[in-house]
Amino acid sequence: MKNPLERKRNFITIFTKGGLPSKLSYLIMGLMHLVSGQVIKGCLFLAVEIAYIAYMVTSGIDRIRNLITLGDNVQGMVFNEAVGIYEVQQGDNSMLILLFGVVTLVISLAFIAMWLVSIFSGEDARSRKAAGKHVRTFAEDIRSLLNDKVHLAFLAIPVAGLSIFTLTPLIYMILMAFTNYDSEHQPPGNLFDWVGLENFRTLLSTSDRLSATFWPVLGWTFIWGIFATFSCYFGGMFLAIVINSKGIKYKKFWRTIFVTIMAIPSFISLKVVGTMLGERGIINVLLQQWGFTDHALPFLTNTDWARVTVIIVNFWIGVPVTMLMVSGILMNIPGELYESAKIDGASPFKMFTKITFPYMWFITTPYVISNLIGNFNNFNAIYFLTGGAPNSLDYFKGAGKTDLLVTWLYKLTKDSNDYNLAASIGIIIFVISATFTLITFQRSKAVKNEEGFQ
């Protein structure tokens, strides 16, 4: 039985049970490597620490400190007595202060990760040396990254990319939701400041015009998401069952026709259909020429008509995707199940409700959940078809009756520069989507019964 002192140490016991070099390695990165003979590796860790300290001393600490105020000096005109004219006095820029502060936070998180790596890596070198084992050289560590630890080498670039292009903007956006960075606070002419949860209170309250826009848009987002998801799902399922029926000839031909729809970029299809459904579009012109109506139908100008229209157009675009997926599933349902059902006298409808649909639902539950969340944030279908129209004077700053939260968020940033409200809405969308996804995934049979369909 091994001595407890010889067991692998954790972050705390490395310090409490280690010698002086182990303790000092918490302050001096790479020290344990240097003591254990890994000179190059120890010097690299030490160089990282020195670079981080130099950055923090020269600018990092100031950037973190500036996050507290987001700037104090407002840009303005100052009279220059020497030349007798007014000159622009440069002030602070809250946007850049917030950005540089976030970058410093991300750099600090990366440094903490490297610090932890240095501690555990140094402990590994110490334990090997204490046990009389070979302590790997720097060249051996490099070769290890290309062999047994190649996964770490492959993950390094994606992790760096996520930190730069995903984590940094995400933190920036989250922090922006707690400021008053709107059309009236545009730096450097007018600085913005921290306001806490004020933006969320304004959005979620029931007595403000902004909240009177948020709740109806949120309600329509849910309605749209449900109809857009399940209309395409059941429509694609019905189409796949019909095409795969034994009496249907030229199955490949019919599938090819519907797949052709997928080959056309959706935004092109939506723009073309939007033009066709306009007041002077070809559909209205033909309906009037053929005598079906004496005036243009409000496909995109009436609230109810526009909402039904976007659901129908999305159905036309989305059905082929579900049809292809369901076709593959139908081909893999064991034929013995249907033969047994026929022997028992089950009708086609009974076989669908007891065999086909349960089997497909079990397989496609993750797809349906992800597709539902995708439709909650389906920017293209709304923006390129209706642009959120028809607009309403009752809504806040250009929001329309067919706007989803995601398209309204885009308008708040593009048209009115209300970045704080857009960021707040983005956080709300994330919370709703993440909560719904986690709950439904955990309650689905696809997760509970991973062994297979029964």
C-alpha cells in the first residue's frame, strides 16, 4: 500500500506538503521546473509571468481601474488663449475603455490558466525526480505534443480563437447590458456609465413603452418559433412518408425537386417572395387580373396576414430539410415491426401512431429542440421577407409586428444605437434558450433512454 504522502497532490497539498521550491513556485512560475532540471520550460513559464507583470504595470492596472468609471473627461471645446481660437480637447472614450478592460480581463484569465498549468506541470516534474524517474526534456515535451498529447496541440488553436473571437466579444456584450450606452450617450462626445440592472427593469416592467414592445415581441417570437418548427417538422414528415410509399414511382425524382429548393440561398428566395407578395407584386397583379379580388391583398402590410405569410413561406423553405432527414429514418425502421402490426390487424393510421411517429420522435427529438431554438433566432426569415413590418407607432423605435427579439435587437443597434438595450435583449434570449434547451433535453427520451428505442 502506498504511503499517503506519495499520493498525487492537488492544488492545495502541492503548497502545504511541498518544500520551499514548491511553495515559491506559486509566486515564481517555472521555479519548480528549473529546480527539476527543465530549464527551457521553466524559463518559458517565467517569461510569461514577467510579460504579464510588465503589461499590468504599464497599462493593465490602469485599464482595470478605468472600468470602474468608464471615463471622466468629456470631449469638448477649449479656448486657446495663445492663438485666440477654440480647439477640441480630446476626452475619454467609454467604448474603448470598456473594450480594453475586457481584453485585460481575458488576458488575466489566460494568465491564471497558465499559472495553474505551471504549478501542476512543476509538481509532475518534482514527483518524477523524487521517484527517480526520467524527467522529460523540452524536446521530449514537444514530441509528446505531436504523439500521445496531440489532442492538446489541436485544441490550442481553437481555444485561442474562441478566447479572441468569442469570449472577448461575449464579455463585452454582457457588460454593455449594464451600462447606459444608447443614442444619448455616444462617446467621446458623451460618455456612458454603469446603471446596474436598470435596462432589465425597464424591459421587463409593465408601465414603460419599451416593455410594452418587449412583451408582445417576445410573445410573437414564441408563437413564430412553435409554428415555424412544427409546421416544417410534420410537413416534412408527411412529405417523406408519401414519397417513400410503395405506390409512388420515381422517388429520386421527387426528392430532387424538393432538394432544389435547398440549393437556392434562403435570403434570395425570401427577397424574391417578398417582392412577389408586395402591393404591386406579381401575385397581387395576377389575382386582380383573374378577378379573384378588386384590390391588392395585404400579405405584408396587415399584422395577421404578414404573420401567417412568413409562417407559410418558411414552411416552403424548411420542409425539404425535414423531408430528407425523415426519409433516412424511415428507411431504417425495422420492417418486422410493420409486418407484425399487419398480422395483428393494425390500420395504417395505427401503425403511424404506434410505430412510425414514436420511432421518428425518439430519433429526432434533439433536432426538434435545436431547430426550435434556431427558429427563435431565425433572423433571415423575418428580416429578408418583411423587415419586421408592418411597423407600429405603439412600438418602441421602429419595432414591427413581425419582428422577433433577434431582429428587433439588430434594429436597436443599426438604426437607433441603443446598444445597452440590444445587449440586454441578447442576454434574455440566451437565458430563455439555454433554460429551455437544458430542461427539454434532460426530459426527452433520447437522453433518458440512450440504449435505444423501445
